[in-house]
Amino acid sequence: MSGEHSLEALDRHARNRFLVGMLGVPLVLTAVGGVVAFIALGGPAKLLASVSDTEKYRQAQGECRFNVNALRTSQKAFHAEYDRFVPTEWAPFEPTGLGSIERVEFGMPEAFYEVGWVPDGPVRSTYRVQLTETGFVVECRMDLDADGEWAVFRGTEAARAERVTPDGVF
């Protein structure tokens, strides 16, 4: 009976193809409709914008890490020469309210000048040094997405800059 098909087998095969067709066509049409709607509503652009904003914020946060480490090094060098650390106030601005991705001039605050540290150009973040019993804490804060939640990076005389706030806080 090889190669021959019974009427029952052909009938079962036809029913299966019919059911697959009846169920498969609506699924395919739904998927195609979803893709068309995604494109029509600007989904690809929104998706790329959110990814590019996140990447842009991550790159900007490199400024905090770099400057905290540089300020930390300046404090340690100052301590090696003068046997003391220098506390500072927030500069160039207080971290209150909403931040911005826009850069601002740092200026030349006296305490930062004293230890020989000024950032290389305008900054998006604000910095301070607080003294502790054993040394100091350098802190950087930035709110790049202007949502009022500030990303915080800290370094000490013994440890390089680390993120304090959860990943995703910009």
C-alpha cells in the first residue's frame, strides 16, 4: 500500500489543512496589522530615540566619574604636600529641583582652586568635597533627564568613583 492513500487519510489531511488555514490566516493578519500600526504610530523613531537618549545619558555620566576621580587625585596630592584635605561647597550649583543636560560654566570656586582642580570646560554636574574622620568624600550629582531624581557618584581617599544610585537614574 505504499504510495497509495486511503480516502480516510486524504480526508484527515484536507481537514488539517483547512484548520491550519482557518487559524493561520488570522494570526498572520494580526501580526502584519501590528507591524503596520507600530510603523504608522512612529514606533521605530520612538524606540531609537529612547535608546539614543539612554546612551547619551550614559556617556554624559562619564563626566561625573572622570571628574570625581580627578578631584580625588587633587585632594590626595594637596594632602601629601600640606597634610590636610580641603572641604568644598557644591559647585557650580546646588543640586536642587530639576537638572539639565545643558552644560554650565564651572567658574573658579576658591576651595577647588586651592587644591588645584577645575574641570576641563563647562559641566553638566555639580561637585563637592566633605571631610570625614579618616579623610574625605567627593560627590558628583547630575539630573540629565530633568526628572528631579539625581544620579550620584562618590569617591573617597581610598576608593575611586562609584555610582551610588541605581543604574537607569540619569
